[in-house]
Amino acid sequence: MGNILEFQDISAGYGRIQILNDLSFTVKEGQVFGVIGPNGSGKTTMFNALLGLIKPSSGRILFDSIDITRTPSNVRCKMGLGRTFQVPKPFENMSLYENVLVAAVHGASNNERFGRELALGILKQTGLYEKRELTAGKLTLLDRKRLEIARALGTAPKLLLLDEVAAGLTDAEVKDIMKLVADLKAAGHSIIWIEHIIETMIGSTDALMCMAEGKCIMVGDPQEVISSEEVQRLYLGVDDNE
């Protein structure tokens, strides 16, 4: 199993404010790679650097063994990087099918005939096929999250970036999202998943990284990472001296 992504000593930020500090980690093909960390630790900034929305001041990003550190964001999308957003923002007045079709045709540069087939397949994969003619504005939060994932899949990503797709859901709905992620992994997708819900990170990921102050504090087996004293202190606020 090869590496789909390598962050090599990436430092980046916004203007004079540096957020990432020599961040290094590796994601393997077919892996669900979880990311946790306190607010402000640099998780979303890491996604933005990966997608080319901000430029690193130092370091290299290798995607599928290609150096993309200076590659424009639109090119990265067509190379196979797809993401969701913390707050889903579908085209509210378009149907679910039309939302995914836009991604399949324009995001992945497919012709319309193939894009239609791809969009219908993705709607089945994400459990939205029966609701495909509904307008996105009528969806529940769970289905909006599913649609957000479906739109990202429409771009045919080699690496899917999930940004808190379980946030705000009930316990039962969180399990639905975990089942969907497991299905995506079984279908061969490589995934990076940022989430604050510990259950998802222990139950759904193959490896887990904890970030703090723009650095990788620890990466490895999810249960070992969550149980480590340093992660307990930095992320969960547990102090053994109390």
C-alpha cells in the first residue's frame, strides 16, 4: 500500500500569522486518516494548504507522488482532491441530482452523459437516490451532510477530505455517517476526516493524528492516540495532577 499524501515540514498561515509549524504526516492509499485537535490547532488550515487555498512558506506537499506545493487549486481538484465543508452550502433551489451533476460535469470535467451516470451512482452510494428529485433546501441536516459528501464524490476524488461531517447530528445519525464512511472505504476511497466526536475517530479511522499549535503532536493507532497523556491534556483537558 503506497502513500496517497505526504506533508513534509509544511509551514503556512494567513498574512503574517503563521498557523502550521513544520507539519509532517503521511496518509496511505485506502486509509481513513482521522484528525483531531483543539480549536485553533490548524486542522482547517491544513486542508486549505492541501487544496492550494493558501501557499506554504516552507515545506512540500506530495499528492499521489507528485509535488503539488505550488499547483493551483483548480488543478488540484482535477487531480483528485475533493472536500466537504463544515457548513453544507448546496444549491438550495436545485434538486439533489442536479447538485451532484454539477460536480460530476464541471468539477471532474466529464461529458454530460457520463456525468449523469456518475451522479445517479453516487446518489445510490450515499443513500439519497430515492430523494434525488427533491430540492436541496428541503433536506434534513443528516441528508444535507450526505449531499455534501455526494457533491464531493462527484469530482471523482482520489483523496476525500471530510470536515466535521458528523457535527450537529444525533447519536443515531452519527452512526449513519460512520456507516457511510465505512462503505466509502470499502469502495476503495482514501479519506482524511477532521472531527471532534471521539466515537467516530475511534470507530472509523485506521490512523489518527492529534494537532496542536499547527504541529503533529502524535499520530498512530486511534485508541493509543486518544489514550495518550499528552493528547488527553491538550485535547480533552484532562490533567493527571488534578
